[in-house]
Amino acid sequence: MTEIAAPSTAHFGRNRKKATYAEIRILAYWVVDRDPDGPSITEYRVDGVAYREAGTAAGPDPCVAEAPSPVQIVPAGLVAGPWRR
């Protein structure tokens, strides 16, 4: 499960939704912060009935995960492009 963080819903998303996802055993939960000055990805892995932080990547540093599927994402790439102001 991946969530794009929005300032208006950050508290709800990072608390209540995360707890619900853990209860139904969604194994991995990622929070993407698209802040143009400091984009980041935080990965959480389910541990029992709660999540634990498994890692964080920011800017040009890649976020690498092997499960549930191998993936590598560079947070800076999420905010790069002609639409950036």
C-alpha cells in the first residue's frame, strides 16, 4: 500500500489509516512526501498487529525494497519534470 502524503490529511493517514492497514495485515505501507525541496519515502512493515519503520529514503537516495515485490524508487524523481514550479 502506498500513500501520497497531503498536509491536510497527514495526521489521519499516518495514524488511523496505518493502524487499520496493519490490522488487516497489509504487509508493507509506504508514505511518499512529495515536498519539492525534500521528497522522501518511508517504508513500514507489519510486525504482528502494528507497523515498524523499515527505512526512509530522501532526495537522490533510492528506496529499495525486496518484498512484497522488488522495487527501487528515487524520491527526487517523483517531483522532477516539466510540471515542477
